[in-house]
Amino acid sequence: MAENDQSGSENGSMAADEQIAPQLRVITQYIKDMSFENPGAPQSLTPQSEAPKIGVNVDVGVRGLSETDFEVEIKLSVEANAADTPIFIVELTYAGICRLENIPQESMQAVLLIECPRMIFPFARRIVADATRDGGFPPLMIDPIDFALLYRQQMSEAQSTVGNA
């Protein structure tokens, strides 16, 4: 009987630990805005003598919806150029509603700007690949993005701005 009492109290403490365990869930994901431009079609669809130069810009934004729910947006801008002539341009704003529970306040910003974008990025990447393929080009598979590095750069820029003010 003593063993049952011990295991019962252990299970009780485990249940308490689970209640305070940090949780991050993506509730929903969606395209907020999307644009695909093929300004030189149909000439741009013929094979080029040189590979186009592709530039990718990434921005992450967060908007609070409630105490636990946040809209996290990834803005991707992709431009392919050959000889300074645009081949295609893709702009995508992809968002997800992330629910954060029991996350320490000092970690919230990092979780929202690193972990949430990391979870929804593969879906945005697929949308860009499908758009370029459907536009008549080979699918553009954007390399994985280091959201932790972007976060550190953003924090560094913010500190240097405050230091210069």
C-alpha cells in the first residue's frame, strides 16, 4: 500500500509539472497577401544563357491578439533578374496564429520571433515554390532561414539605435 501512495503522489506532482510546462501551438496558418509577377513573359520563359540572380528578403512581424494568441507574419520578397531585367517577382505575406502558454515573459519575444516563424516557414517556402513553378519556371526552393540569426541581428540593430540616440 505504501508503494501505491508514493506512486500516487509522484503522479500528482507530475500532473502539476505538466500544467506549468511551456506550450507553443500553431492554431491556424494562412496567406495574407501574395503577388507573382512575370513582367517579361513569354520571352522570360525561354532558357537564359546565364542563371538569373535571385535575391530573397525576409521580415518577421508579430501582433498580439490576446494574452496567449499572437499573429506571426513572415514577409518574403523574391526577385529574379537576368542582365538587370526582372524575370519574376514573388511577394508573400504568410501568417500563423500561435498560442503560447506558460512561456516566461523574458523568453516571449525570442519564441515569437524565432520558434513561431520556424514552424510556419516550410509552408511559406512551398507556396513560393508552387508559384514559381506555376509561373513557368523551375520551382524556387528557398534555403532554410536561420530565424535565430535574424533575431540576433534585429536585437543588435535595436541596441545600436538606442545607443546612438
